[in-house]
Amino acid sequence: MTQATNPLTLLPMSKQLLTVRQAADILTVSDETVRHWFKAGRLEGVRVGKGIRIKTEAVNRLLVEGGAK
């Protein structure tokens, strides 16, 4: 199974930041949901120009806590 289809597989920490699309695919939610969670403080990340990068550890935390579908 790939990481995107198996929510119990944690992401390697070597990839520190994910695009909104990558995070959405892993969490099986929409891009808009990831942006909303970022703005609400549920997902940690950084702004890069007009874009957003989500921290891998934040995605892993959500997967472990069961916060994503």
C-alpha cells in the first residue's frame, strides 16, 4: 500500500514540508480543508510566498490522533 492509501503509515521526517495537495492526498481530504485547518491552527505549516507548506510532523500527528477521515 502507498502512504496515501494507508493512513497508519507515517511519513518519513526527511521530507519536512508538504504542499497543500500532498497533505490533502495523504489525509484524504480536499485542498480547501487543508487550507482551512492551516488557517485555524489545526495543521502547522509555513507560508511560502502566496503558497502554504504543511509540516510533515503535523500531518503525522493528525494521522496518529485520528483527526483525518
